[in-house]
Amino acid sequence: MTLYFENEYTASPVEKLFPFDPVSLAETVVRAVLESENCPYDAELSLTLTDDERIREINLDTRGIDSATDVLSFPMVSYSVPAAFSEAEEDKCASFNVETGCLLLGDIVISCDRVIAQASLYGHSVRREYAFLIAHSVLHLVGYDHMTEDEERIMLLKQEQILNSLGITRQD
């Protein structure tokens, strides 16, 4: 698994903002999600950490929504059924990196401002909130959504199972 990391957060060094290594934790969570979904490929994705203002701009540019959000996910592959990885083979040029052979999952953008605020709001650690958003995003990248109650229930259950398997709980 290859994670391309970009830090656009300018208010403070991200190393001082989070009491953990955000790249290492992201890699751990991404691997756990891909293993839980039986992804048969090595995969690539990009992760950008930014602030509320920048994620608001991206949200407006890409979705027409003029507000900040906690996370945005931009999948590279469309799945008719979540985690139907064989569908990626139908368009290998668009779905796989021709140089590495890795499945191109897509891009994740996270607002550090929201990670910190939501951790406080929900009463758990910043580490747990960050890991939750990574798991949530990767599930989107492999085809899950939460537009209906059933879809939301499935995603929440999967997110909790993945985080619990890593020992990242609400008490963390």
C-alpha cells in the first residue's frame, strides 16, 4: 500500500497539532480497511490534511456546497457493489498505476480543524477521530456510501469493527 501525503495545514506544524504520527496511523487504518474488504491488490491513495477554509473551497469547487466539512473522498473507481474489486480490471488503464500495478483508490482530504473540534464534541481522542475519518473515507473509496439508513448502518458497523480491531476505541 502506498500513501501519498500532503500537509496543507498552515496554522501549526501537523507534528505539533496531533499527538501521533498522522501518516503512520493513516497507513495502519487504510491497511485494516483493505484487509477487511479482502482487497486483492496493492493500492495507492493520496491524503491531504488541510484547514476548514481550504476544505470549504474544495467542497464548493467539487460539490457546489459552500461550507467546510470534516472529510472529502474522491474515488478513482466506481463500483456497482461495494468492494467489487474485480470491476477495476474492466478499465485497467484508469484503475491501476501502469508503473506500479497498484489499484488507484483515490484521494482523501481531511480538515484538521474538524478533527480536533469533533473529537472534543464526541468526547474521544483526536487520534480516534482521525482514524475514524480515515476508515470512513477509505470505505467511500471502495464503494460504500451512507445515503440510506441501511447504507449508513453498514458503514458505521464496518468503521467500528475496523477501529476496534486496531484497539482504537471511543475511550481512546
